[in-house]
Amino acid sequence: MRIAIASGKGGTGKTTLATNLTALLGREGVAVRLIDADVEEPDCHLFLHPRITHREPVLVPVPVVDERRCTLCGVCAEVCAFKAITVVGSTVLVFPELCHYCGACALFCPEEAIREEGRETGVVEHGVVELDGRRGSSLVTGVLAVGEAKPMPVVRATVAHAVADTAEVVLIDASPGTSCPVIKAVRGSDLVVLVTEPTPFGLHDLELAVEMVHALDLRCVVAVNRADLGDDRVRRFCAANGIEIVLELPFARHAAAACARGELLVDAVPGVDQQLAAAWERIETIVTHDGVKR
């Protein structure tokens, strides 16, 4: 079972839900693989404290010019749509940060003076999560390198591990919003849980997230955090669009304080484990019986 957890905006509690579900299921003996695909700000590890077993670099191909063979014809600069390579005087300059790895410069170089070499743009970390002595759960974390502007290669490499080979459940913590990294993270999921809050901004971005999910022909349900604040417009929107709300967590100052300390809500806040268990039971039913409305 592959469940993506996403949100139209940041700060709704998406990672909180992902990590606490991982802990809840792991303690019940379910083998869970949590994929932290929020590669620009990954923080699932702050709550689950995995033991890192290995790291794999994420490499992207960038052009390297052989100056001995180059005739400074400028074809490479002409075919590059992103201005990542240019000829200045008697020198060919390459700007790796602008490169989109299309390979056109190497393909069209008449002297075959350009080859591609791997440049590290991030890393994927693999870790074991121990929950009450159980080792069945794991955490895969994508980490974008500092200064990198394009997260997609790291997202692709991270989500590639969202395979249920040894895990019964795969949870994917996507980045907030509806951009390309989010689409890559949620695509192929059995269900998308959209985490929101009952505020005007929360509703606006929830509407965008629902449009994204429907465009991908995926199913979705909603979890409402800080549900006792704001108004009922999120509930009315979900009711009008046939979207089920599977979880509503009220605002609690001690819950916010626990998150700030890196503590799991299932440990710090009485009753949260029962609410999450009920929500997960409903999610399982929806996925198993294909009973959610689009």
C-alpha cells in the first residue's frame, strides 16, 4: 500500500502526520517505509531518529569540454536553451547550475569535444527506525545540496525507493504545494492524504491540491489540523466535492510544544494514537474497497 501525504501549503502538519503514522504502525508490527521527499527541507529524521545505514549520492550529467578538440564553433551555445554553455573569446564557459542535463551540447558538437560527467546535486540517506525495539520500519530521506536550485533529480532518486518490497506500507511525505516535485512524489500512490487547516489560506491551497490530485487521476482524502480554529469552509468544500475528512485534530498548545521539541504526538498527547488509528483504519478501507469519491 502506497500512501502519499501532501498539502497545498507549508505548516499544516503534513510531516507530523507522516511521522506519527509511521510510529503508530511500526509499533503495531507493520513494516513501514517512510519516504521523505521534501528534499529542500527534510525533517522526518528529527522525530524518528533513524540509524543511517548508507548514503548514495545523486549525480546529474553536466558537460565537460575537451579544449584540445574544440574549435570554438559555438554550436553548443546555439543549441542550449538554458544558456548553460557559451563561447567567450577563446574559451568555452560551462555553468553547471543552469544545466538541465538534456545532452544537446554533446549530441550536436561536430568535433565530439563535449562529454558528460556526473555532478553531485544531493544525497539519499537510508536509515533504520527502531520503535519499541522493532526494526521493521525504515526512513529514506532525500537531501538537496546547499545552493542547488533544482530539486527534481533528488526527488526522483528518493521516490524511486517507494517500492513495497520488504515494507507492507509505504508512506511518502511530499513537499508542500503543487509544483513538479510534489507531482513526482504523489504520482503512483493508492491514495493521497491532503493535510490542511480551516483558514482562508488553507482552503485556497487545498483547492489547488485537490485540482492537482484530480488532474493526476488519483484519489484523495483530507486531514484537518487545528480543526477547532477558523471556520467551517473547509468542511463545506469537502462535502460539496465528495471528499472524505478522515481526521480532525484540534489545536493544543502542548502538542505544538511537543513538535517543537521533536517529540511524537502519539507519545506526548493522550488520545492522538486512537485518533490516528481510526483514521488509518478508514484509509485502509478506502484503498482496499476503492470506496472514495473523486
